Amino acid sequence: MNRLPLETQTLYAELVEQLTVLEAQRAIGHLPGCFTLKTVKGIDYYYYQHSNPGGAVRQIYIGRKSDDLERLVQSHRLERVDFFSDAAHIQRLCAQLRIGGALVTDPTVGRVLKALADSGVFHLDGVLLGTQAFIVLGNLLGFHWEKAALRTQDIDLGSRTNMSVGLFDVQADVPEALEGLKMGFLPGPSMNPRDPATSFKVRGHPLRVDLLTPEKKPAQDRPVYIRRFQVAAQPLRFLDYLISNPVKGAVVNGGGILVNVPQPARFALHKLIISGEREVTAHSKVQKDLFQAAQLLTVILEERPGDIQLAWEAINQQGPGWVKRIQKALSSTSSPHKAIFDRTKTILKK
């Protein structure tokens, strides 16, 4: 792995800040589309016209033309000017980041993440996981990972069943967002035909979206419906630890996408845990888990050792079973990452 130039790190920090500000100030000017007038029997009516991700044009009836609606339309036009200026600045930042060596997300994956972000998934406590999150963490930490750790088009999204702060009647319809892309997403078959799908896949293409949620009780394997996402998610053990207190990061592609990702230290320790939970036939995934954990630990122990201590304290609170799993992963004498794993063991003993 290579350290990103300081200028690139600064540009990335600015991108995350700009996207965070835009999200906090999201207003009518950020709505995709425009107001349009229709005259019916001599009377003017306002509609709001926009295109979904697949390109289909939709019109929503607003109301009969009035002074109040005219002020709303004028406000939209003024805020729209500011929005396009902000969007152009973000695109310039992303172009500079690509030139500066930042990790860039696959365009197809970026398109899907943009649709999910626009639907509100990350605003409603969704957390990007897996290799896509690992890419974001590289930019956050200021490092360009080796390509061997980045080969996938899987998109993993994790979330608790309920939000930490309730937002009533606010939803992000995941199936609708994917269908609107017109990329051929289909619900993946479940092990039990009576269970709802927890994944969506494009036929004949490696692109896949998996929905995950923390396991609430031992051996819980039936899908759990997440109402605010209008979709079911697969319960997984150890996931609650991973998605607790996520951090903001930016996906870099043609533009920037604000997402939630796990804390880097928790991501690394979680990779160590699940590496020992994989099936015997999943050797390549185990090696990828350990590889990503090793790259993160190399950076964290050098530059953010306090982070690993906090993440380790949270592991200890989970009980001896969690501790033993990590110690086992770190003690593999045949691992090509033995040096960094030995150093990690020394730090965790303090």
C-alpha cells in the first residue's frame, strides 16, 4: 500500500466536508427536477417533473397556480443555482482526487450507491460494509490499498432494524431505487422459499446488493424486515459491533457520494473475527479478510493506536468468546501477515 500525497488527503477531507454540509443543508433546490405549468380549460396548474434513475419521466401534481406557489417556484430556481455551483465544485474535487491517486469506486457500483444514497439509505442509518467500505476507509486514512484487496462488485449494506433516533414515516425504498436504475436487478432466491429476499443481483453480472442486520438472538437465521428500507435483511452475528458509531466517508467516482462506514479499527478486528467463522470452502474469502485486516492494522497501529485500544475494549465487553476468536486469528504462524499480527497482539496485551 502507498500513502496518498498530503494534497490528495486534504482534497478528500474537503470533499467529505462539502458533502456533509450539503446533506445538512438539503433543501428544495437539491430536488432533482423542475416545476412545470399545465393549462387545463384556461386554468394554470403546477406540476413537479423529474426523472427516476432509469430515465423515466414522472410528474407530481402540486396545485393550482397561486401567489404562494409562485414564491415556492422562485425559491426553487434561486436555490437551484447554488446547488449546481456546489455540484460542480464536488465534481472538480473528485477529478483532482483521481489524478492524485485516491481510490476510485467502480462506475457501476458508484451508480448503484448514488441511487441508494439519493433514496435516503445512509441518512436513515444504513452503513456501507465489505470491500466497498474498505475502499472508502483507504481514502479516509490517506492510503491507497493494493488491488488484490479490492476485487469485488458486491455491495453490502448493514443496518439495525430500528433507528437510534426515530424518524416517523420516513422511508428509503431500496427495491424501488434498484428497479429505477433499469440495470436488471432481481431479488435473489432465499434458502427457504417462504422467506423474503435479502439480496438483489443482476443476472449474468457479478453486481450484487446484500442487506444485513445484527443477529438479536443465537442462531437467528430467518430474514428480518426493515420497514424504513422496505426490504428484508439477513441477520448476522458480530454485525452490531461493526456498525456501532459509524463514521462519514465519501465514495469517489464521477462525483462524490456521502456514506456511513464502520470505524477503521472495528472493521479490522471484525475481519479477524469472521475470518475464523468462514466455511472451509471459503479459503479465498478468509485470505481476503486477513489481508484487509493486516493493511488496516498496519496504518492504525502506526498512526492511530488509540483507536485500536478503544475497539479492543469494546471486544472485551462482548465476552471471552470474541477475544479468543481474535487471538486465534492473530496467532496463525503460517500467515503472511505474521509480523503485523504479532505487533497487534503485543499492543492488545497492554
